[in-house]
Amino acid sequence: MAGIVIRPRARILHGHDWVYSSEVLKVFGQPVNGDVISLKDGRDKMLGSAIYNGSSQIVARRFSRKRQDLDADFFTRRITQAVAWRETRGCDRELGRIVWSEADGLPGVVADRYGDVVVLQLLTWAMDQRKDLIVAALAELPGVRHVVGRNDAPIRVAEGLPLETAMWHGEDPGEREVELGGVRFLVHFLQGQKTGLYLDQAENYAHVAAWAKGRKVLDCFSNQGGFALACARAGAAEVTAVESSAESAARLRNNAERNGLAVTVAEEDVFFFLKEATRRHETYDLVILDPPSFTRAKSKIHDALRGYRELHARGADVLSAHGVIASFSCSHHVSAGDFESAAAAGLADVRRSARILQNLTQASDHPVALHLPETGYLKGLLLEAMPGR
């Protein structure tokens, strides 16, 4: 087996599963992209098996601490284990994430289930090469009839992989109605954001909606209306959803009508909407800030934090005296501490103070591996304004 020798003090020697190009001491055996390789330290001690991509900044991703090949039995075993782990923890068996990359020992494999449909993303070269084995293992799960390929995530470009969307098993399921937290959504699996819905926020919809009853709610970056519709269903006095994408805004309106819920949709840029709302002296009792990732590169963290600071300042500017802000970051390069600091600085810019009511994170079917903090990308804050401060 070809492989690489790791430099001293590389993070994989302390439990992490990734090897960066700067941490490679020597390559042996002439591996090519997609190969399974062995990892060794400077004393020739075996550190495990990994997938290789010499074109990526992350040269190797370990998937086992022993010698292991990526064959059909491996994928069937790992996927079965991932599903079983979620079942023992009471996760929804028909709607939710069933495979979450390294957190399930399958680096670059992301699979979400919507009833008899599985939406699959393959984000690493080795897993892309073994697509047929992975699709076959998923198709063997009880009740699965369709596997949709959503290989359109930008991270594939960094891996040197093309972008594509296709049916990989069964016929095109078309649009389906699914229910999440008592709210019905129309999902088109070959279009729209991510794998259909933002399932990582599923539990947070309920956490935030618990503060909505009788309140005037503003949901920024609303997408298809996950937070807005949950708040309307929970008894909000008034809900305004801001979404700049015409396609997403149309789906939001359709979803609101489908559920018989009153939501005012503003098809505008969020920063412009907040600036104008401040100018008009409008206030809201619950402000939700759930933007797309502000950075996909570690080198852009400073710019991302500046963006989060400005967003919290503008959100706090339209917050009522006793209001609540629910804010999120899905930028995995931004730490929870840095996100909190940016939020605090933004509130301070407009002379507001707040208490932390709750720290929020991704849904429990998106587990976080202790040794790989990158698997825990979603940070959330539920903040309550401190009046008179």
C-alpha cells in the first residue's frame, strides 16, 4: 500500500483525522488521487488508513486506525452503523441526516433521508470514485427507492471535482411534501438549497419558535421559511421574512399558503432591509439572523467576523427593548468564541446589551466528532436584550 510519512507535531499525531500538505514529510509508493493509503509516523509506526488527494490542501483523510480497504462490505457496514446510531438516540427515521462525513467514519459522504428518497453528496475524490458502492449500500436500506446525487457543493471544486446533479438510483421523485416540526414543505430534490431543506436547523426551529407567541417576528435570510413558518405556527402576532432569492421567496410563499400561515415576504437584500427598517424606526420583538456562510476559507475569517459584527448591529438596531435575537453562523472556520465576540461587538456598536439565553448547535443527527471539531460547524446564540443598558 502506498502512503505518506507524517511530520513531527502534525495534528493527526494528537488525534485529528486530517493531514495537510504542510504536514507531509515523505510520500512513498506513488499514490494517485482517490487511492487508499497508509499513514505512518517518522518511526514507521502505522497510524491508519486514509483517502488521498494530492491536489487538495487536505492531502489525506483518515477513515480507520487499522489497515482497511474501501470495498462494498465497508460501505454497507459503516452506513448501517450510522443509521443504527441515530435510531438508538430517537432521531427521526424518515426525515433527517443519516450519514455525516467524518463523524460517521465516511469522509466526504453526506446523506439525508426524506422518506423513500436519499439525497447524497460526495465531497472527496475517493468517495466520488466509489459512488456505485455507496449508492448500492444506501439503496439496500429498508424503504429506500430513490437516491439523488447532489454533487453541486462548491467544496468539490477545491477537491478538483466537477459539479453535477443527477439521479443515481430509481426514478426522479419530483416534488414531494414533507413535514418538519408540524410544518409542511414542498421539496424538489434536484433543485434548491443543499439537499432540499436545512435539516441541521430542524431542532432550532422549535427552540426559536418557543419565543414567538404574541411577538412581532423578523426572519432574515429566510430561505424557504423554516424559522418564519415555525414562529407563525407557534402563535406569533406578526411574521416578516426577508429573502433576496426570487426562487426561494416563491417557495416560501408557497409553503406559507400550504400551511395556512400568515407570513409577509420581503424579497430584498437583508442589510438593505434592516437599514431601511432602522430609518423608519421599526422594531421587532424576535429577530432571527441565519445567513449563509460568510467564508469558506480560513484566510477570510477577519472579513467574516466583520460581517457578523455589522449584521448583529443592524439586527439589534431594530430590536425592541425586551426583544430576543436568534443568530447563527454556519462558517466552520469561525469559532464559537469568535462568533460570540462579533455579536457582542455588533450590539455594542448600537449601544445595546444582551444576556445569553441559550447556545444552539446543529441537530443531533449531525453529530460532532470530538477529535474533528470541523464536524461541528453550526453555532447559534439566543440573546435577550437588557433594557436600560
